[in-house]
Amino acid sequence: MGHALKPVVMVGQHGLSESVLAELESTMAKHELLKIKIRAQERDEKQQMINQIVEVSHAHLVQVIGNIMVIYRPFDEEPQIILPRK
């Protein structure tokens, strides 16, 4: 499902600013599955951004391929994507 998505949120070289976090939150209110592009110079820096995005958004990390990550957070009311239970 995430393959066809275009990155909606982009994290630039300046990292996770307040405006990026606000954009992330407003976008998560409209989309359960979200693709994010991260532009980080170092692998450790990218991993820290990924961890922070997951923590702040209260989302599940679906995958990371290169500089693209996909996260999932179901809507509180009437979720559109229903995952099977384990």
C-alpha cells in the first residue's frame, strides 16, 4: 500500500523543526499511512530522526528504504486500514 505513495512530509538538512513536526501531525490527521523523505548526511543522524518521528507521531514504523520511511497510525475514529491481529 505504501509503495504507490509519494512522500508528503520532507525532513531537510536542518532536522525536525517545529514546523516539520506540525506538518507531520496535521498530515497524520488526514492519512493513516504516510511516506516521509529524510535528508540526513549521516546514518546515525537519519536513525535518530526516524526514532524521533515514530515517537512524536505515536505511529508504527512500516519500513525504511534508503532515505524514505513509511509510518502507520490508525485514525481514532473509523480507521480505513485494518491490520490483522496476531
